[in-house]
Amino acid sequence: MPAPPHDDTGHSWHHGNDVLFAITKFGFKAPYAPVGYPSDMPAFAEMLSDDDIWNALAFIESRWSDQVRARHDRLQQQIASRQRQHHP
């Protein structure tokens, strides 16, 4: 499967930052995709540093509309809240 657009019409913003980072670093494979899922998303761990990946993700986020960025921010808050509940 080819990569979806990373703007408002895509679905990157439906995922938390940690998931986006892991998919970029390790590729779109388990546990982020079903085993055997056909994807063209390679792992970039050998090509990009962690800082490079975070910078690329920041660029992608900069292309989102204010409305989508606000929705993603709310998702991040929900993720942080769940993490605090599981790791007090």
C-alpha cells in the first residue's frame, strides 16, 4: 500500500506522536499493522537519527490546518491521560 497523504485528507493525524515516530523509525509493521500487511512504508532507523524523525514529523504537522492540529493535540492529551492512569 502506498503512503497516504500526510495533510488534512490523510490519516497521520489520527495517531499519537509516539506511534508516528515508531512507524517512521521501524516501518509499518506489527504491532502497528497486522502481520503480513502489505505496505511500502520502510523503516528509517538506519537513515535518520531520532532527531531527524522528530523534525520530519514536526514538518508534517506544520502542514495540517489549525482544526486538525487542535484535534491531534486533544488526542495527545487523551494518550497522556491514559498513560498517567496506567503508570501513576
